[in-house]
Amino acid sequence: MRVVRDFEVVPIGAWAEYDVWYLGTLVMTHRIAVVARGPEGTTIERTIYGGMAGGRSVDAAVYVPAKGGGQQVSRMVSQVDENHLKEMFINEQTQRLYTKVDPSKFVGTEQVTVPAGTFNAKHYRDRTHHDEQLDYWIDETVWPIGLVKLEQDQKQVPTMGGRHVFQLVTTGNDARPQITHPLEPSGTIPGGVSR
């Protein structure tokens, strides 16, 4: 995903929901929300409904300012349905989950219509680390990440082709933490729920 701003300036409670389509079929829904901020950083939850396993999963990542600018993940946990939490490894893929928009990839301003409405959005074109074409449309008035639409080629699974399409469905400002179980075996999860 591409983001237009660092999470430390996004109001607590801001959220956006996206439908994810693949080969013309709705495969899942993502909700991205800013749910907490404190000395440890800003907590972003990504709730996924549907997908290969069905049900609901929630990832919570704590973002802190990175040296030299931008932001980086300092901690991440995951919860599937109502099962216990597990700590996630912080690696290169985790750090790429929300990447800042690269101004050099700007194509032009275009009118884009998605379920949430019609936007005059900035179109960017980039390539992923798997050499997939990535087109995304950004509107800075859309909180929390600015993303209106994203289309990405799929080359990671050679037997499958097509493009993934993320489309903004709705936004709001009343997000609450979805992760409510304590981290096992010890610790405090993002959002302040202690064991």
C-alpha cells in the first residue's frame, strides 16, 4: 500500500475501508484504522474480512519515526478471529506494508470513481519488488492513508495472472481497537491492553 503522510499526524479514530478484487471477484475487505498513539508510537490496525481462510484477522503495528525521515514498524501483532495474539517478526516485508508515495512516480491528476465517490486523485505508477506494475491514485483528503484506488499486477504465483484492485468503499473517524486480547506469554499489545 502507498501512503501520503506519516501516521503521527493522522487523527486517532480515522479509518478507511477497501474492497479487494481479483479476476473480477471480491475476495476480501480491508479496514485500515489509526487506533492509538502514545510514547511507544502510533498504532495502525488492519482488519481483513474474508480472504483464503475466511473469517476475520487483525494486524496491529506500532509505527515510529524512522531515522532520516519517514516511519518504520517497531512492533506488530496478529489475531485471527477470537484466537490468542501472536507477535509478528519485523522484516523487510513488514516494513513495506505502508510505503510513502514517491513523487517521481507521478503520472498526472485524474478523475477516479470508486464506491466511496468520485475523486480528483493523483495517479502514480511504480513497480513492486516482484517487478509487478503498480498503479495507485491518491487524494490527500482521504484519511488515514490517502489511497483511493490501487491496481497491481500479480506475478508472485506464476500459474495465476490478473490484477489486484483495491477500491475505497467508505471512511470514518470513530475507529476503536479491534484487538482486545492480551499478548501471550507476556507484554502489552498496541492500544494499551495489558496482560
